[in-house]
Amino acid sequence: MKTPLVAIRKVSKSFGEFQALRQVSLDIWPGEVVCLIGQSGSGKTTLLRCVNQLTSIDSGGIWLDGELLGLRERGGRLHRLNEVEIARQRLKCGMVFQRFNLFPHMTALENVIEGPVQVQKRKASEAKLEAMELLRRVGLAEKANSYPSQLSGGQQQRVAIARALAMKPELVLFDEPTSALDPELVGEVLAVMKELATSGMTMLVVTHELGFAREVADRVVYMDQGAIVEAGPAKDLLTAPREARTRAFLAAEV
Amino acid sequence: MSNAPALAEGFPDLSSLKVAREPHWGRWLTAIVILAIVAAIGRAFAQGQIEWSYVGRFLTAPVIVQGIVNTMVMAVLAMALGILLGIVVAIMRLSPNPVLKSVASGYTWLFRGTPLILQLLLWFNLALVFPTIGIPGVWTARAVDLMTPFLAALLGLGINQGAYTSEVMRAGLLSVDIGQYEAAQAIGMGRLQALRRIVLPQAMRVVLPPLGNEFIGLVKATSLASVIQYPEVLHNAENIYYANSRVIELLIVAGLWYLLVVSILTPLQMLLERRFARGIARGGR
Amino acid sequence: MARLSFFIGLLALASLASVQAAELPDAIKQAGALHLTVNSTYAPMEYRDPASNELTGLDIDLANELAKRLNVKIVWSETAFAELIPALQTKRADFIISGISDRTSRRETADFVDYLVTGPQFFVLAENEAKVATDLCGKKIGTTRSTSFPAEIEKWSKQACESAGKPAAQYVPGENSIDVRNQLKQGRIDAAVQGSETLPYAQAQETGKYRIVGEPISIGYQGIMFRKDDATFRETIASELKAMIADGTYKVILDKWGLGANAVREPLLNAAPQ
């Protein structure tokens, strides 16, 4: 019996009065591309951030590669892991942010090797070779020595993807990767993501780009008010959704 | 026929007329008045009972030059200590650990809440409270041997400066977009590593201009160390006028040196500001 | 007969007038008060009584007596020692009676009516081993840097130490006499120098804490300091002082402060040798 790469079981999270996630459960299988869609405030970004523990959960559990995230069960009670252990667990996920979050005081190359060298303690020369390869893969080899401020939004996001890949993660999380881009730059990023999907990377993508979801995603999950309304194969859900709410959302998005 | 839009009648063609320069009589008048006042003040000083020969004679006296050197040395060292403490305390203040947070707040409260001159006097006279300092059995020293005017001034000025610098640093750290910290976490960095590699370098660009300002203030604050016998320029100027009673003349000498130093530092400070003020947006070096 | 009595009357009036004219400068007569400024950190000459915070001291008593005899009030102000001479020069003060030594270097712009014998004196903590002044050669000696004492220490060190083959004394500056005693207590300095007039008071304050070593290293005078162009006024004050010495009031005041031994026989003009 295969195990899912990510197993989310009855996860809840509130921010003060506002309940962002209500007992959400979901499996992500290795090699899958899953798109999370829904309105803002539906909990999709919160769910994403819970997977790499940028946001901590209130109850329930998330297992990554069979390991419970952020918590240790002992004698029927749950204890939070310390900072060092959480950081180690994060190494298995890469994350690409909506606002790229490249380190402005480093070149593209330096951004990409920062994790491998500083965190994984790998040799700089080795890391640089791999980084150049990754930059080539995202189509930015000639921009290796450019600073983020010298790059367009689309270029920065592609460097961010290379940076996430440099850590050799088992899955890459995308938080609305193209929402902050000018329309003419969206395509180049989606192309890279498509290539990544084709190469077999497990991807969890929060996005509004339904065209991308239709083309690339294996499954689409529609969330509303902190819960999963409907989940299913991308083509099925997007063309013939079963739930009325899903239908209403998709109609509005077009 | 041209594609220009149709125009109504009745509006003259002004395109060949030039706009006359304004005479700005008001400004001329103000300028003359101010110049007259400045000239009058200058004349009063020139005719006043100041023996300018003494000013000239002592301006480059070895003990005065040594004094301003000591001033600058102390300012630089105290600023370095202040920045170091400021960074540490700011990080403590932003820590999730409530103990560290309280200690940091306490330090800032204590050293911003008391006058600098009081702190200098306390450091210098520490031996009245602790005659010996050290670890019993390992190493002890007499407090007076340890607490020289130099060390007392350095500790007094540096630790006081640290309390102010920590607030600047804290603002700087908070000014860095939280996304930077999250991106660092996302590649597996712990809090301190993220601070050190990603957040602090970006914060430094934001804090460098206000720190430059603080440094200029510190240069002048070193004059307080004169009361604990640190031989900076004011102290040495005082010694001269204690002997020859030329109070105003020697104070002018010291004042001129301070003016010189600050006049050099201020444009440097403005350069710093221009280079780094938009550092975050510009990225790069 | 009438002409004689008229003449005598005129003479009497004239002499009275001349005496009156020699009395006080116009500004003081108009104000009906002397403006005096002191550096009130110098017990027992002038200081603020710790209990009542009132301005008190030997100089205060002498000045009050002088003012009484001249029929004027005193308006007191306080300032740092280094500001005393400027206060005189800018006429903020009519004269300075504030434990200030008569010195040749100060006579460029002022004249002194010497009224008290003084001299820089070594003292140490009671438990210190020094017995005679030369025991202090090579040691750290502190004093208030704004006084003439640093120069005195250097001179003494050359004469008594270096010329005898002993190491020179090391001068350590202090901000004021309290600061100096603080440094002595902490051990930053081995000995201190203060005017001999201050030591009976210091010893009374902290009995058994200090011990005087040797004799004053030079003899000088405390002087009442006047502007050079104020000769007439200076003479007036000097003669009043002379009267106070003659009728014993002076000695009473000095004895009150334990300084009977520092009395002068009569007020001297610019008499200090250094």
C-alpha cells in the first residue's frame, strides 16, 4: 500500500476569532500536481503554509513522508517540536512565494546557493555548479550575477523556483506564484512550473490560473470558508463540477 | 487641411511673450537684514574682550590636538560597542523568549532613563561599591586599577549608546519585510541564522543613516567624559584655562575643533543617507 | 568765632564727605547690596550645609561681617571655581571671597587683599603607611585640577623627590575636592592635596579617616580678589578687615571654623610669593 507524501488529517486553525481551517483532510501523492483554488479567505494559503509550518496548526495532524510535522506524540499528549527540529522538517518542502521574496542583497546565483551552502553545509563550488544548472533550467543562466532589483518580476520568480529546487525538496509549495506578476510575464513562470511538473516533482499550488490547473494539475481542490468543498481530477472538476458552490466560483472566475 | 482641433474665437496668442523675472524684493530685504545682523554680531565678537591671539596660539597646541584625537578614538570605540550591544539587545527584544525580552526592555529603560553624565560618574566611581572585581579564586583585580578614565568613559558612553542604538536596530529589523524571514525559514534556516544572513544585512541599510546621526551626537557627548578625567579635547582645553584664566578663548578653541569634526562628518552622513536610504527597494550592494 | 566754627564745621563735613566718598562704588550704593559669587563646594570656606542646605562657611561669615560694617546687604550667587575669575571680570561679582589663592599668575587682571594663610597640604587615609612627605615620592597624588595645586605638586616633586634621587610623584587630576576624596577612598590615589584650610573640617566630618602628612608644601594666602581698576573700593574693604582683626571679630570667626592658626596679623596686598 503506497503512502501519501503529505497526509493532512482534520487540521484546524484560527486566527483569533476567524476560523481559517475547519478540520481539513487531504492526501497528496508523490508526483502529483494538486492545485488549491478558492476565494481569498477560503483557507487555501493557510493550508499551504501549514505544510511547511510557516503557520502552526491548532489541532489535527500533518504527516510529511510519514513523519508528523511540528509535534511529537508522547503518552497520549502532543508536544511541540523545537525550532531546530522544525527547521529540519522544512527541508523537505520548497516554497515559492507570491512576492518572490528573493534576498535583495545577493545575486541570483547567491540566492540559489544560500540554502545548500548555509543550511545543508555543502561546498560552495559544488553548490554553484548545481545552481548554474538550475538557473539554466529556468532559463536564466545569463542572469546569474544580476541582483533581484535588476530582474523583472517573472525573472525573479523563476530564480525563486530555482532557489527552492536547490534544496532538493520532495515537494514544492507554490503560493499564488503568478498573482503579483504583470500579465505578459505570467507565461514564462507557468512554463517553468509546467516543466517541473513534467519532470515528476510533487507540487501543491495555490493559484487563480485555471488554465494552468486544467493543463498541468492532476487534481484540483476547491476550498471555501476553511473547508474543502470539492476535490477531484482537474479536467473533471473544472469542466463539470459537482457542487453548486464550485460551479458558482468557477463561473465568477472566468 | 490639418488635423488640429477646432478652436473658439476670443483668446489671444501669448506664445511669443516671455514670462518676466520676479524681482523678489522681499527676499532681498530679508537677506540684507540678516547679513546686517550677522555683521553686527561678528563685529561685536571681534571687538569683544576676546584675546584672539590666544585662540590662534592654542588651536594647534599638541595637548589640544591630542585631545581631539582622544575624542575621536573614544567616539569610534563607544559607537562600535553601542552598535554591538544594540544589535544583541534588539534581537533579544524581538525574541519569543519572554525572559530575553524583559532583560532587553530593562536594559533600554535603565540606560535611556538616566542621564549620561550620571552613568559616567557611576562607572568611574564603581570601586566605592565594588572595591574588587573578578571571579573569586580565578582572578581578581582592584576596581580602581581596572576602571581607568578610558574604560569608564568607554563603558559609560558605549552602554548608553547601545540603549539608543537598540531602538534604531529594532526599527530596522522590523522594517525588513516579513517575507524575507519566511523565505529564509522556507530554505531551512533557524531564527538566528535567518537574522544573521538575511534580515540583519538588509536592516543595516535602513539603520546606517540614523546610526550616522547618532555617531555625530556621540562625538559631542564624549565631552562629558571630561568630568571623569578622560583627556578629550574639552578636558584638555579646561586644563589650559585653569592655568591661564583664558576661559572664553580656550572654549572657542575646543568649539572650533568640534565644529570642524562635525562639519566633515555631516556631508559624509548625508552621502550615507543617499546611498542607503532606498537600499531595500534598490537592492544591490 | 562764628567763622572758626563755620570753618571747623566745613572741615568736619569735608572729612566726613571724603570718608563717605571713599566708602562704596556707586553701583553698590545704589543697589544697597554687594553682589558676591562663590564656588560653594569648598568646606569650610563656602559650602551648603548638608542638613539645612544653607550657604555657610568662613568666607560667608567674613563677608557678612564686612557687609554689616558697610551697611549693605549681600546678594549671593554660586558658580564653578573656574568661573569665579570671569565673574569678577564681567562685573557679575563685586569682589571674590571664595577660597581663592593669591597667585602672581592671577595678578595680571586682579589685586588680592590677603586674609588667610593657606598652603597645599598632603593627607592620606589613616591606614596609609606614609609618615613624612617624602614617603609620597613616586606615589599617586590627586588634587582638584582647576586649582593651582597641580603645579604645586610638580614643583614639590622636583625639589623633594627628583633632586633626592627618588621617583617623581604622579599627579592624578580630580574634578573637585569631593571627587578627590572619593578617589582617595577608592584607592585610585595614594594621597591627596588640599588647601590646609579645608582639612580640619574634612577630619571633623569623617573622624579618624584621614591623616595629614608633613607640613604644607608651600605657604600662600587666600585673598579677596578685586578688579585692577577698583583700588579705592579695595582699600575700603582692606581697612574694614583691618578693623575686624583689631577688635577680635576676625579671630572669633576663624576660631569658629577651627582655623585660628591660619590667621594673618593684618590684611596684606598681593603678598603671596608664588
